[in-house]
Amino acid sequence: MVSPTLSLYLTIAVYAVAAGLVFLSLLTRREQLQRLATMLIGLGFIGHTIWIGTICSTTHHPPLTNLPEAASFIAWVLIVVELALLFRFKVQAAAFFVYPLVVMLLATTAIVSEPFAPPTPEQTSKIFIGHLLLTMVGVAALLIGLAFGALYQIQDRAMKAKKRGALYEWIPNLRVLDIVSYRSMVVGFAIYSAGILAGVLFAYNRHGALTTFGAKESGALVAWVAFAVMLQAHLSGTFRTRKTVGVALVAFLATVVSIFGISRG
């Protein structure tokens, strides 16, 4: 039987090769490389799922309670959503953003030395598990929304400048990008908000305070506000402005801070 550690390293290697093929296809414009990358991502996803299942069977809880588990789970959800959108909308270009992010998250899982252990009594709370599950799924959906929003900005500027950039051939029309970005943001924001509310309720029951405002909580709050501003920009039709690009960057960085602030404590 392959050990969990070896399984994780093999998965990272497969994902990394797929990410490399995606960028190589950008330079060579060969669609065969894109298809090969998709096949490798599917293979890596199987190994990734097996690894998560192994951790669950070892710790007897969902892989959510520490940084390595959370990073791996978010990466897993990103792959699920990316593959679903790929087969639904045939959007290859999102892979240029999603695959490297997945590799980064799984590399975090491999590098951070935090033990996989049974949860503490507080972490067996259904509210706590719901908080973690909702926020991580919400984060994954919001990151997908950011990726498609970035593609929208790239394609929109290329069309206005009447210049075909490196990604032009891989990006669908603006309407598809707008629909996917908006829907991902709406669904992700709703799920993320529910997760934050569950976290506030858990913190109040455990500490007698609404929140502790550590790195994780502060990052999550800043990310929530930034994503709310982006969603409002979608609704008001100002999504194409440079200001939105800056807000998207803040949202991404705040999300990274909140993820890296996760600990078992």
C-alpha cells in the first residue's frame, strides 16, 4: 500500500506537470498539451481524493481542522469546480490560474509540519465543522470567480486594444466569462457568509465573544468585505474598472492570510 506521504508527493508531482504543460501550451499554442494536462489533472485528482480519504480514516474527521488539511481540501474543491466548468463551458484558460494555485496549496500541505490528529472536543461540534466546511467551499468558489474575473479583464482589454494576447485563443467570449464569474461570486459569497456566521456562533459559544480577531479572523473579514465590494461592482456594472482589479488583489491576499492563519488551536 502506498503511504499517505508518498501519495501526496505523487499527487503534487502530477499536478505540477499538468501546470507546466498548461503554460507550455500557452507558448506553443498546441491544444494537445491542454488535453494532456486535463488528463493528468484527472489522474492527480484521483490520487488527491485517495489521500484525503486516508487522512479521514486515520483522524476520524473531515480534513478541515489544521492548515495542511484545509489547504488540501480547498485545492480539492478547486479541482472539482474547475473540471466541472471545463466540461460545461469548455474554458481552458482558467487552468492557467487554477492549476498553479492548487500546486501551491498542496505544497503547503506537504511543507507545513502539523500532525494529523483526532479533533479536540470543541472541534467535534457540528457548528464548528459546518463553519470550516462552508468557509472552505465558499473560498474555493470565490477563487474561481476571481480567476474568471481576471480572464474577463484580460479578454476585454485585448478586444479594446484590438490585440490578441497569449491567452486570447483559450478564452471564450465575454458573456460566458461574466456569467461564470458572477455566479461563482454569488454562490461563493453566500456560502462564505454562512460559514463566517457559523464561526461567530461557535466563537460565542466557546469564548463568550463574537470573535477573537486573530490573523485568520481578520483575513476572513477583510476578504469578506473585498468580495462584497466585487459583487456590488458586478451588480452595478462597474466590474471592468481598474479599481475592481485592486479590490480583487486585496480579496486574494486576505484569503491567503486567512488560510495560513488556520491552526488547530
